[in-house]
Amino acid sequence: MDLIRILFAILLPPLGVFLQVGLGKHFWLNILLTLFGYIPGIVHAVYIIASKPDHRMV
């Protein structure tokens, strides 16, 4: 599942973050970073996906 999230993070960074953590502060920060530049949004999204455990799956 992480591979799919990373692919989404490369294509549309906020979607990758949303799939990992939902509508939290990291999602909104990623939208802001993506608006400032596509590459910072990708870097942040991949970092969030790689470092955080999946909170949405129970």
C-alpha cells in the first residue's frame, strides 16, 4: 500500500498525504508547500508516508 501512496505523492502530493494521515495539519501543510513549489510538496509527502505509521488502518 505504501507504494501506491508514494506514486500518488509523486503525481499529486496532497493526495498521498491525505491517504496516509487524513485531513490533519500535515495535509494542509503539504497543500501550502505544493502551492509554493511542486518539489517541496513531493519531498514532504514522501517524508510523511515513509516516517508515519498508517493511522487510518485499525
